[in-house]
Amino acid sequence: MSKRYENMDGVSTKKTLSDLRKWRKERKIRLQTKNFMYTVPAVRDVDTEQLHSRSQEAEITWIGHATFLIKLGGLTIVTDPVWAEKMAFQPRLSPPGVPLADMPAIDAVLISHGHYDHLDIPTLRKLKGEPQLFVPEGLAAMLRRKGFKRVTELAWWQSTALADVRFTFVPAQHWTRRTPWDMNTSHWGGWVLADGRAGAGSSGRRHATVYFGGDSGYFRGFAEIGRRFAIDYALLPIGAYEPEWFMASSHMTPEEAVQAFLDTGARFMVPMHYGAFKLADDTPKEALDRLLADWRRRGLEERGLLIPRLGEPFGEKKAPKPQHVIK
């Protein structure tokens, strides 16, 4: 029998048929008042020369949803690569910030968990280069059956290195399933990417550390991650939270995402997991509005919240354009 993975403290994300029926009944009314027409801003012309350049300094480009192109320590890394045009028969709300054909060769792929909006096999097959896949415990066998040979599987808190970058798989509060029979037979989590080169960067500071949160409900693990790592950029999900009574154990509200950011002690928060797919009843605009309102309510520093356009590189040498940082 396959191992079934769990959350910290035994938190369950299982829902009953009664819960599903209640949600479906509610959403028939709720969605009549929802507007999904908002499109996440994107750069008009992707700088392909910069996209294909190698960078020792941290540089991050949001492609959409949970997909980021990250350059760190000379490596080119992509998280949860999904260029799918539809998800569960629902068309994509915003196109990817960088066309798949324009992507550079990839050195490493980080997978947070096995849900289809985070693990898309057709996209993986089309990535350029011969990337090393880093995946949660329990997922490697399926990927090897699909023909992927360079797969490394990690459990929570385990680390591995590629060149000068160390990858640590860290906890999240979620669940996973790809078929009716494989619920929670692989784990879920986030990734901490640390440039392991000795000494400080060109700015005189240590080299940057990036935390990719994957998909998660709010839980005490964020504080533990913050205790173990000095994080610069925290890429955290803010969408798919409504109705909150149904989603709370596996997805954060924008306000909870702000608290998660504070728990990690990161220097910058970068919101994600909104604007690409209609996974729940909240809209992309609602998620952003609630995020900005809570940031202001808490009196947090304006420069700490980075809201990039799709396809817009930012990092140690360059912040997103001012209109995409909180005002």
C-alpha cells in the first residue's frame, strides 16, 4: 500500500460530499456577482536577451500563477512550470508572461506538489535544456514512468545542491491528488533557494535567498521556515481562498499571506497564485485589493511588497516598476 502523507499537527484538508454540494450550491449564486475580467498587467515586449543571459545575482520573473523564472548563482530555475491554456476546462484568465518558445534553457525545475495547476507534464516535456527535476517525496516514480530521468526526490527539510545553489524542500499545509486513487501518495511543500557561494555579493551583502511557498494554507510552519533561513524574497500564494469555510485548510487568504510573510521575516513579499486560473470563487482583483488593504492597515513599509507585471524581471539589481509597488 502506498504511503499517505500528512500535514503538520495532523491538520486534515479532506472534504465530504456534503461539503462539495454546499459549495456548488453557494457558488451558483455567488458567481453571479463576480467579475473575472481583470487581467494581470504584463510587459508588452519581453527582453529575450536579458531572459537568456546568465546571472550570478538573484533575478526573478513571474510567468503566471506559481510559475517563476529564477536566476541565482549562475543557474536558470523554473518553479511549478505550467503553460497550459486551460485548467479543468476553464480558459486561462491571463496568458503566461513569457511564451514557452521564448524561454531559455533550464537547469533546474522545482515542483511544489502534484496538482495539475502546479505539475503539467506537457509543459515539462517542452522545456528547453536538460533540467534536473527536484520534487516532493513520493512523486519521482510517476515522473520516471513518464520518461523523465533526471529526478531528485526530497522530504521536508532535506537539502541538495546543484552547482552553487542549495535547494531545501520545506513544509506547506496542503494536499494532492492526480487520480481518484492517489490522494496524498506524494507530499507537498515549498522550496528555499540559497546561493551557496562564499562571501558577500556585489552590494556587500550576502547572496540572496529566495523562498517559493508553493500552495498552502496558513500554518505554524512559516515561522519555522523563518527561523531556519534568512529569506530575502518570499513568493507567497494569495488566491483560491473563497469560500473561506471550504478552502481555509489548504489556501491562504491575502491577509493570511501577509501574516505568513511576517512569520518568515523575509525582506520582500511577492504575491502569486492569482490571475491565471479560476480555481475558486475569489477574483484576481479581489485578492489584490485585500492584499493591499491589509498591507496598509498594518502600516508595513511600502518597498517591502513587490507586485511585478507578468514577464517583468526584478531582483537584487532592479525592483519592479514603481506603479507595481504598493503606493
